[in-house]
Amino acid sequence: MKKLLLDTHIWLWSLLEPRHLSRRVVSALEDDANELWLSPISIWELSMLVQKGHVSLSESVEDWVREAMKRAALREAPLTAEVALETMRVRLPHRDPADAFLVATARVFGLTLVTADKRLIGSKMVAVLPGR
């Protein structure tokens, strides 16, 4: 069993554009033995993408997220004080605070980050399952 934290784009691709995912990731996401985790940061990122017009949904963000969480049996990764403090130890080649929170979340809870972001894959800050 693997505990997988989905990066925002992996979560969205898995539901909206699965053709962007590698076979390995699709297999991992479909394996009932694996636990799939989502950070509230990803929900925040989705709402920002919708507000900016980069993503369009057929229903409200609230309704879409509720249904998406049920459909994929996602566990919510808590945004705790320990996660916030862990962000101080995260050293990434870019200054995206959402990515820092995702990496910190993976580190605190012992999760493998599923991402196609080459900067995160190359950072060696956390175990990753490359998304492409």
C-alpha cells in the first residue's frame, strides 16, 4: 500500500483530463490498496484557477469538490501547525507557497507526492511518483 498525495494538477487531470497521466500513475490511482490524499491547498488552488478563468467547471467549486472527494475516495490531508512549521525546512528552486505546503504535508505525514512538476521531482525534498 502506498499513501499518495496528489498535486493539484494530478488531481484535476485525473478527473478532467486523464489522458495527461502516465499509465503508471493511472494504475496507482486506480489501485484500491493505495490511499489517495488531497491537501486543502489544492482546493484553494482550484478555486483560484476557476476565479481566473483557467479552469471551468459545470457546477460550483463547492459542489464539484464535494463530488470529486467522494468519487475518488480522497482523504483530506490536515493543514496543521506541524505542516506550517515544516514549510520552513522546505527548500525548492522556486517560491510557490502552495508547493511548499504540499511538500511539507508529504513530509509530515509520510506521503508520496504524485506530481508532473519537474521542479518538485528534481528537488529531492520528498518521495515522488512522476505524473508523466
